[in-house]
Amino acid sequence: MKMYLDLLRFVESNNKKLFCIYCGTETYVLNNIGICSNCENIISLPSSVLIKQDPEAVSKISAINEKLSNQNITETDFEEAIKIYDELIAKKNNLGYLYAKALLLIKYSNYLINQINYNKQGFMDENSELNEKSIKLVSDSKLLLYKIISTCNANINSNINSFNEIYLMFLANIKLNNFKAAQSSLNLIKNFNEIFILEYSQLIFNIAIKNYENATNNAKNLLMHDNFSINALFYYSFVLFNKKEFKQSKNILQQLQKYIKNDNIKNLIQDIAIKQNL
Ligand SMILES: [Zn+2]
């Protein structure tokens, strides 16, 4: 495991980051392709290049990222971020934005559910309003995921789909717990010569179906690959957690906190603390 933490430090010293045009996150990579550590879209360009190619999208997505990084995030931040995504979706013919927005809606829904927990003493009306809104957000998110799948399928029928689209269709199926359809998307991914993304997709699939032995192998292969994925380390610690190797899992997560800014790591560290105190 020490090897993986050394690898992490090496990646940082290499100081190569790619910018995700779909969510505004920058992710450490070793080569010219990576996976966003936040929304898992495929990324291939640094911000310095993207800002010349598409300054408007970079500025809009940076504005979203800023709102969502707010430590004291409010409903207004979420609403404004959603509005900007809608502008981008209307302008760009790109399923990556749909997927990032679907994830945002789930995050927003979780945020509202937490508000209910905090407001237990509050008025019932207020709580049921929050509850209804969070349910609506999840169903809107699902609609977006289904739209990704149907658009991708339509494009497959007219033979105009891209590799990115098929990968997104796979992610959408996983999010919807459609494992059979996810398996079919995975088979489509195999038709392309994209070993790194294929291994990553297999890792996600094996985690989803709780095949932790195969997932461990996928994570290890990814960590040996020229195209390093920081997410592979997160999934590896998730597998360790499920194998009840809490100490090792926590060790990796504590290092990862420096590089990945999302709730998954924080939540998993909390889960470990609960298990360790049992
Ligand atoms: Zn992203």
C-alpha cells in the first residue's frame, strides 16, 4: 500500500492537471487522458488550452464549480448552478453536461435531506416541503440519465455515436442500477481500443455488482497504467473497506482528501469511524 501512496506523491510532483469542462474540477494525471475525480467524465486537456478553445464554457463551468465549492453552500448556490448547466445544455450538443447536471441534482437532493435532519425540531410543513423537493430532484436526475441512454442508443442506430457517449451511457446505467444494460454498454466499450477507460469501467462495474476480488485487480491494473487515475485509489480504499480492512482504507482516504474534493471520501471516512467504534 505504501507503494500507492508513493505513487500519489509522484503524480503530484509531476504536476500535470487536466481540467474537466463538465464540472470545473482539475485532476492530477500522468499522461494526456484522465478521468475527472469529481464527475468521472473523460478529460484530455488542461485549462490553459481549454480557455483558448472555449472561453465561455470555461468561465461558466468555473462559476458553477465556485458555487458548489462554497463551504456554506445554500439552496441559491444550487439553483444558480443548475441554471448555468441549463444554459450550457441548451447551447452544446454534449451529453457530458447532462451527466454532470444529473450528479448535481443528486447532490442537491442529499443536501436537502441533510437540512431535514438538522431541522428536526422545525415545522412539519417545512420538512415535508424539503422532502418533496428532494424526491423531485432525484426523479429529474433519473430523467437526465435516461435521456443520455436514449440519445446514445439513437446515435448507435444511426452509427454516429462517439466513444465518450458510450462510456456515459455505461455510467448512466450504473447510476440507475441497470446492471444488465450496463453490461451491454461495457461490451460496446470493448469494441474500442481504449484499454484505460475499459479497465476503469470494469472497475466501476465490479464495484457495483460487489465483485470485490475482480475490482481489486482492476484497481491494481489501473494504478500500474501509464494513465494514472486517482479515482482508482478511491475505489481501492472502498474495496478495502468492504473487506473490513479499515485501517488501510482510512490511510489511503486521508491522503486522497488532499486531491479529491467531494463528499464520497468524507462519508467513507465517517463510515470507517462508525465500524471501528462498533
Ligand atoms: Zn468533472
